[in-house]
Amino acid sequence: MESSRKGGRYSRIYKQLQELLITTTDPDARMATIVAVLHHKMDYFFWTGFYLLAEGELTVRTYQGPLACQVLEKHKGVCWAGVDQGRTITVPDIDRFPGHIACNSVSKSEIAVPVRNKKGKIVAVFDIDSASLDSFDETDAAWLEKIVELIF
């Protein structure tokens, strides 16, 4: 999907999420709603979910798509790169990402967005995989960063 179309779709989704998330302040409920809406509205999202960072581990929480890795090996893979570097990581071809954790062989590209609480501490990672190469760009990164700010 071209960036201009993505931007328009994300804008509409963001407005919808703002309306939906007003009914609760519970982060788990908000994450579940974000996952459901995005997974079903963005046709190139193959796996969409959150990994919670607690006690030094990234453990899967709310997600949609095929089965996920339950606990990610420490400081390895795209999600941990997002945590360790404190920024969104976009990977056009996961087979070229050193240390990639292959939870599903269908995944070809990935984006991992750190989620920060109100104090600015990273508490989770929003992870999205695509079955196509080079699915994610700066439009995805910017909008997903804005969307995860709705959680807390």
C-alpha cells in the first residue's frame, strides 16, 4: 500500500480508536482493542500483538494471527532491538536481520514499536509482521507510535 493511502487509513483508524478507547483506562483492554482494529483494517498485517516487558522478559500478551512465541529470547530479535535501542525498528526483510526470532516462517517483514508508560519507561512492544517483504515504512512507524500513546 502506498504511503498516502496508508496515511489516510491510519488517520481514520486513529479517530476510531480515540472514540473506542474513551470507555476505559485499562491498558490491557486498550491494547486488545488496538490489536483487533488494526489487524482487521490493515490487510498486510499478518500477525499483530503486544509483548509485555516485565522482570526482564518479553512475554506475549494480546495478539491476533497465528500462534506466537511465548517468551522472546533476551536481547535477540526485532522486539528486543526496539527495547534495547529505545526506538521503533522497521525491518524490510526479516531474513536479513541478524538474530531474528522466527516465530512463523510466513512472516517476511516486521515493525516493532516500544510502548512507554506515563513515566516514559518502556513497558511493552507493539509487534506487527507481514507476509510480504518491505511492508512497513515511515508512515507505519509514525502512526503506530501515535497509536500506542493511546494506551496510557
